[in-house]
Amino acid sequence: MDFSPSHMPEAPVFSLMRPVGFLSTRSLKYLVGHLDALIKGKLWIKVLIAMFTGIVAGILMGPSVGLVRPETAVALGNWLALPGLLFLAVVQMIVIPLIFSSVIRGLAAGEDVETLKSMGVTAILYFLATTTVAIVIGMTLAGAIRPGAYIDSSTLQVVGGMASPVADVESDPLPGLAELPSTIVGILPANPLNAMVETQMLQIVIFSIFIGIALLSMAPDKSRPLLELLGSLQEVCMTVVRWAMLLAPLAVFGLMARLTSTVGLEVLLGMAVYVGTVLLGLLLLLALYLLLIFFLGQRSPWAFLKGAREVMLLAFSTSSSAAVMPLSIQTAERELGVRPSVSQFLIPLGATINMNGTALYQGVATVFLAQVYGVDLSLAAMTFVVVTAVSASIGAPATPGVGIVILATILQGVGIPAGGVALIIGVDRILDMSRTAVNVTGDLTACAVLDRWVGGRTSSEEQLLHEEKLERRRQRSGEDVISENG
């Protein structure tokens, strides 16, 4: 046998420039069947009913009515909240594997690596800009309305003996120029498993992108097994999501009942201005999205709202943008005409790093609690709030209640007692659902805008037809990951 160079078999060459679609993975939107029953069953109506009945039940159990003894009310409230705690735990449990698998497989939907690189850089800049604008809107609105002025000082004692107002507390300094290199290096996940344990979502996304690009540079027979495994992981996660959503109405009822029975109706009424300020800020942010859709996306805002209605309502019901990713992708492609290569990359990415509604909420809550505690936020402190909220929102888990965790970190940095979180946690359920709906709307807006900005070699219609052709092949073969040349 001749082993001279001229007779050696030519090895296949794979580089980062090869077509990403060489191996085709099934889109996450084909798992939307797990959410069909929730959509058709009007889950959002059930959640709203559960929320209001939970408030009524909490009032009846609370000290203002006195139907039950306080110790009995505490025990009853804990048992009523059990479905809610289980719901939160289950959703938090599956978010990391769902995001991890979806980001990697979403990379495989791109047209080519150059387009992905251009889209990725543009998306990061877009997310940073809109998140900064969102938190500035929240802080400005709270500064103008001053919701903290409507809270009586006795309220601080009602919610559990918080620390007294503080003044002249120095905020933590912002990272200096000398610390920036170590800060940048710290973004990279030196231990990906530890990042998953600590739910460091930005590090998980970065790790997922590295894995995805590495898979794209490998031979198909080497990358196929892991892509198929990640596809099975997506299916498992969405099955668990479907199970968890069965608890959503009971979860909202129990959590609202316990919180209302603990803080009392008077405290909730005193918080009405704060709630109204956050909701008004979210409406302003939604209006900004519609302007972006009209001027940059070149689409009708009314048609956008009509197309996004179902996914917004489902996101409101679930309080998790990750749980509704299949419907978000389907909506972006079918209702908004976004190319699959854009939607399948941006939706999983946006579910983790595009938390504008959460950032706005943190801005309002920080200024509100500063007003309640009499803390004067300096320009440096407000800058710290903006930078920290943007950094924390980009990489926050797409799970219910994560905004409260981020907020506690921000409060400590500007000299506000972290115990102030107890003052707003009683009304956080309705705000959490509302800001999740806005977060998902922001993901769809990003898809519509960046689809027009970045462009591509093929149209949305061509990509959808090609994807449907490949899906028919999958149904005949029973395979998930197939070769486009096969």
C-alpha cells in the first residue's frame, strides 16, 4: 500500500468558517406542544383568579379580621404556600439545563459563524443599551413620584422589625481601572460546574457559547452525539415545565395568602403607590419597545402586540421567560416573520441576559427603599446602582423571584438595609409576573430589530421552508440531529 503524500486519503477539513447548518438540530419551537394545554386552558386567567382569592384568604386569616389565632394563621399560611414553594423549586431546578442546552443548539441554527459573530456582538451591545435605559427609566420615575413618601414609618415594624433608617452610609466603591482586568477574567467560568451550582448564569451562557462554537468546528460524526443528548435534555426540561405549570394557580394562591396574612391589608394598601410606579415604568418600557419595533424593526406595533399576546400572557402566568422559550421562538418566526437562524439564537440568549423589566424594577425598588429609610443616593451611588443592576440582570436566572435576590445585593452596596426587601416582598408576586411578561416582550423586540439590522444570506421564508423540509425528514427517520447533505 502506497502511503506517500499523494496517495494519502484526504482528511476532511472543518473550520469555524464551515456552514453551521452542516448538521441540523430540531428547533426548540417543536416542543411548544408541552405548553399547548396551558395556552388553551387560559392559564393566565386562572392565575389572576388565584391571586385575588389568595389575597382574600390572607385577609381573613390576618390579624385585622381575627378569624384564626396568629399562631394558627402562620401554620396555615405555611401549608398553603407549600405548592408555591414547590413550584419555584421545580422551575429553578430545570432552568440551568434548559438554558445550557438551548444556547448550544441555538448556535447550530445559524447560517454561518461570521453571521453568528456579527449578531452576537450586536446583540450584546443592544442588550446593554436597552437594560441601561430601562433602569434609568425606573430610577427617574421613582424619583419623580416618590412612592417612599407614602409609607408610614410604623410599616417598618409591621413587616418584621427591620433595621432603623440609616444615613451617611458610604456605598461600596465602583471597580477601579486597576481591577478591570481581573473582573474581565472573572467573567470566564474557571469551574463551569461551580458556576452551575451557584447559578452564575452569565458564566453558564459564556461556557455554552464556547461549547457550541467548538461543536460547530468539529466533524459531524463527533458533534452529533452531544447535540442529540442536549436535544433529549431539552425534551426532559419541557416535560418538567409542563408538570410544574399544573401547580401555578395553587402556587400563586398559597403565596399570596401567606404574604397577605403576614403583612396585613393595611401594609399592602400602603404599597399601592410603589406597585403603581413599577407598573407605570413597565408600561413606559413596553412603549419604548413599540417605538423600536416601528422605527427600527419597520413593523406595525399593533400587529406586534397582537402576535405576541399569547406568549406575553403565558410568561405572566409562569413568571419564567425560560419556560416559554418554545412559544417565544414560534411567535417570533410565525407571527413576526423573524428568520429561524435569528430567533433560535437570540431567544435562549435573551432569556438569560435581556432582563430589562427586572432591571427597571430594581431601579424603582432601590430608590423607593432609599426614600423609606431616608438614605440620600449620591450620583456615585446611583451610578453604582445602574452598573450593578445591569451587570446582575445580564446573567440572572430566568426563574421566579430572582429579582429579589439581585435587589438585596444592590441595596447592600448603597447603604440601604437589606432587610428592606421584606417590605416589598409581599407585593412581589404581581410585579414578578408583570416584569417577566415585559422581559419576554423585550426578547421578541430584539429578534425583530436585530433580524433587520444584521440581515442574512437567506430570507425568513426560505429558512422556514428549508426547516420544514428537514423536519419531515426527521419524522420519517426518527432522528433528532440530521445532516443537511444527507
